[in-house]
Amino acid sequence: MTGEEAKRAYMRKYNKNRRDKLNEYNKEWRRKNPDKVKEYEKRYWERKAQLMGKSITNLERIRKMPAAKLAEIIMCPYDGEPDIVLNRCPQYRDCVKCITAWLESEEEQ
């Protein structure tokens, strides 16, 4: 057995013993505090029910993203205009800053 194998075997045994002690403590705490356990379980299931009713679509997730995060994902709006492609973004020289500014600007008609 190598040193690394011995260490892994020791840690498995230690964690198993520790897990048993922790489980015993938790059982004892639950036995002594049934009202708190009931309250925690109630709050847990209420939150769970709220989350289950709110499935989020990819579009909603994208709408909630801040402009800086979106700027890392989408393509530069100037990427394709031949006179600007050579010089890159006219104001920023950094696509993330440029895209963030574009996302936060007024809509072009």
C-alpha cells in the first residue's frame, strides 16, 4: 500500500466515523426540538412549491442578465460593417465595453 492509498483509506474510515457521530447528533437534536423541525420542514416545502411553480425559460434567464454578462456572450454589433471592422470599435477598442455600451444605449430606429 502506498502512502496515498493509506491516506485515502484513513480518510474514508475517519469520515465514516464522523458521519455516524454527526447523524447521531442530528437525530438527538430532532428528538429534542420537534417544533423547530416541523417549522423548518414547512418553510422548506413552501419554498420548494414556489420554485416548482416558477420554471424559468432561457429567454427569461437572458433577460435577467446584466449588460456586462451579455456583452461576453453576444457578437459585436459592428462586426460586419467593412469600414469599422478594420479599425474595430470606433470608441472603445474593446468589444466587451463596446457591446455593453450598445446594450445600454437607446434603440436605433
